[in-house]
Amino acid sequence: MTYGGDAPIRVTRVTHVFPGGLLTLNDVTLHVEGGEFVSIVGPSGCGKTTLLNLIAGLVEVQEGNVAVANEPPRAGRRDVAYMLARDCLFPWRSALGNVMVGGEFRRVPTAERRKRARDFLEKVGLHGFENHYPKALSHGMRQRVALARTFCLDSPILLMDEPFGALDAQTKLQLEDALLGLWGAQRRTVVFITHDLAEAVTLADRVIVMSCRPGRILADIRVPLERPRSVRALQKDPRYHEIYAQVWTKLEEGLSETNSLT
């Protein structure tokens, strides 16, 4: 199944203020086409997660406009799946049971959701661990389960908030390859938040660079590297390093601009 073209995201001139007058986002415009993989990088506290929550319908839009698949955002939509930094697995469920849980809420027939769950566990490298409980799995394996659960939902839009941020370097690289494989097979629309510039460039079609709070978009950098990709191959590609340097330069410019105002 291919999802490209079915799930556009439109964020237009959005400003968001938290209680107490904390300006978090300032006049942010971001358009994501169906089937695109877009990474967002920026300093801590710049509003990256707030932007994701606005798209997910978890935070009310105050100023500007947000549209997801040509409709206002709304929590609980079937066409949107959200993967957090923490795996959030149910400790009383096996790996298979955790991957199946979304299908239960969406009333997918038992046989179908079990088959899909097994397929995705195999795709993330957990064949043979279907009946293991979270306490018996490493941190990286738990995140693999969470990744399988996210894709098993069959939602065309995936919102991912630093899903690999707490992992060790080796495990992170392995999961990046797993994500590239899953996304490449279906081309869902992904908005991916990360603090890791290398991860952003490795995964994305475009990298969005945000300023310090109040967050605004400093740069929208295309990543014209061929797909399918692998982490190992990209590390040897000089174009990858050029794009990485471009992203880092824009991020430094934003930090310097902020410092000059203080």
C-alpha cells in the first residue's frame, strides 16, 4: 500500500501563546505534501512539539490556520498516528499485544490485526519476540515495538516526536534504517522532530530549521539524496555532509540572532 498524495498538512501563519503570555510560536507557515518525510530541528523550547500537537489536534489553534487532509485538526483521527519519545508500552501486554492495541481501539478484526502486528514486528527485527513482555526487552527493542505499533495503525499521517532521542548511538542508527525501510515501502506523510541533525538529514526529504523561542522557521532545506537510503551509505556521501553543514549553519545563525537580542 502506498500513501503518497493522500495526506497533505497545511500550517499557515500560526502563532501560539501559552497561559501567562509565553509566546511559543510566531507566524509559522509549513506545508507538507502527501508522502513527504519532513524533519524539524531547533533549540529546546522553540515550539517543535507544540507545532506537532497543533497538527494532531491536541492543542487548540489560536491564531492562523491548520488543516490536515483538508480538514481542521482533531484529536483521535484515524488518519493520524503519533509516536512519542517514550515507548509507552503496556507492561501487562506482550510485544504482539502492544502492537495490536491500536487495532483493538479501531475495531479491526482480530485475525487481521494479529497478522499485521506479526508482520510489522518482523519488519523491525523482532521476529521471535512476539510473546516477550516489555520488562524482558531492552530500551531499543521497546522502541522497535513502538515503531511497529505506529505503522500497524495504517494511518497515512505519522507524527513522530523524537522517537529515537533517548537511545544509544548504535541502536539509533539501526532504528533509523528500520524506519527508512518501513517508510520507503509505503511513503506515508511524516513530520519528524529531532535534535539530531544527522538523523534529520538521513531520514528526510526536507529539513525545517526553527529559531529559539518564539519559534519561527529559519530555513526549509531540501535533501535531494536518492532513495532508497541506508545510514551506512549516506555517511560516505559528500553531499550528505554538505547538507548537514547547511542545516548546522542555519541553526547557528538563529542562535546568534537570538543572542544578539539579549
